[in-house]
Amino acid sequence: MTTVLVVDDSLTDRKLAGGLLTRHAGWDVQYATDGRDALDQIELHVPDLVVTDLNMPELDGLELVRIIRETHPLVPVILMTNQGSEQIAVRALQTGASSYVPKNRLAVDLEDTVQQVLGIARADRAHVRLLRRLKNQQVQFEIENDQDLIATFVRYLQDALRGMGLCDDTERVRIGVALQEALINACFHGNLEVSSSLREVDHRAYYNLARERSQQLPYRDRRIFIFADLSPEEMTIVIRDEGPGFDRSLLPDPTDPANLEKPCGRGLLLMQTFMNEVRYNAVGNEVTMIKRRCESASKVQDQEDAA
């Protein structure tokens, strides 16, 4: 059974988020009234994932993210954001949170976001032991517009990253989120040409249109091309789709906290926060992302070597 800890000082919001998550049969939802209560509960039983509000008494969401990152790096944290908390949310993402969901979109996005982050956070430890001996790897993939293939590729690359010691477990999850956002963008916005502005208006229509186009020409025959170069010091990944591209000047500024509540640009915000470099080609159908070795990875490597 997967345990999800929901942290919010508002009883109404706490029960709303928990109620949405209890619809998933495999999740056991626990509750904490603020950050301090959450830490007390984590000491008794470490959850698989934490969903937390930002503005709370005693100990707020930003400080909770920082402490969990230091004491339980395997536990990913998802933020619930309100209007007015955008600056704090950006800082929390920079500090160690794995993703976020605006409170006005909990009913639409919370379950999917938890599912995404949980899937990314799982790792085969025996496989990682073998990959620890891998010193360099270059891979190329050509995949269909298939979300299962995308998720499987993300897990594959995460195993290689962790095995090489490029990052600690918290960063491994965050890199996975960035990779998945980039690949979903290539699939939905690139190859299938489904605009994220439709998702702001009608969530169901957005996914229905994507499903229809995945069976129609020319969209169904388009592929996603991936090149990855990995070493213990740096990862470079290039993702290209066969769509018409886009005007980069029309992208919302992902560093502007005002855009945090909008589905448009959410993926780009996470990509730019979690990676060291993100750049697009002139056409707008290819993104290059670079992640350099984290300082915390050296500490983890030393601990594993000592053990």
C-alpha cells in the first residue's frame, strides 16, 4: 500500500485533497495539520509521498520541503499553491519540491500529478548497484506518441543517472519530472498539435482531442527522437518532435510567479527549475536540457562507499 501524507492547516482543503486521493484504491491517505505535525508523523512512519500546503503556522511548506530534502531524500514533495503564494512556491521548487498543483485545479490535476511523481520516484535498487559501475553512456531512441513508452524511458534514464552518481535521490525524481514534461510537450503540443490553452478551458476536451489525433494522419505517424549523453559529471539530453514547432517569443515567462497558476508554461517552469540549462532550436521543435553533477551526490557516494 502506498502512503500519501496530506499536510494543510485548513480542514476543508485537507479533506478536499485527501478525498481526491482516496479515490485511488492503492493509496492510503494520512493527514497532518501543519509542517510540525507532518514531521512528527514522518518520524513515526515515513510516507511514500507528501502533498503539502505552503502557508501554514508553526512550520510552513517551504521549511517542510527543506527538512524533508535533508532527512528523507527519497520522499518526494508536491506543493499545493494558492494565489499569493507564487514566490514561495518557486523557492520551494528550487529547494527540493518535485512538482506543484494550484489549489483551484486540485480536482483536475492532483491525482495525475501524484501518480506521475510516484511512478518516477520508484527505483530498482539491484539495478542501480550494477549501473554504479557504468562510466559513460550514449543512447538514441525513436518512440511513438505513447505515454507508457515515455514513462518507461524516464525510468530507464533515471536508473542510469542514479547508478552513475550524477545526483541524489531527490534530484533524480526532479530530473524525471523535467524529462517527462519535455516528452509530454513533444507528444501533445509538438506531434499531436494540441494546445495547452485548450486544457485551461476544457480538461476533458484536451485529452479527447489528443486521443483522436493519435489515430489520425499525419499526427499518428510522427515520432519523438531522443539523444542522451550521460557521465558521472553531466547529462545532456536532446528531445525533438516532428511537429511544426512554435514561436519561442510567445512562451510565458516561467520565472514570473504570476504564471504559476496557469497550465500553460507549467512544464517549462519545472524544466528550467530542475535543470541547469534548457534551450530550444530556432524552429521550436527541439529542446536541449543539461544537468550537471549535484554537490549532494558526492555525499551520497561517500556514504555508499563507506557502507
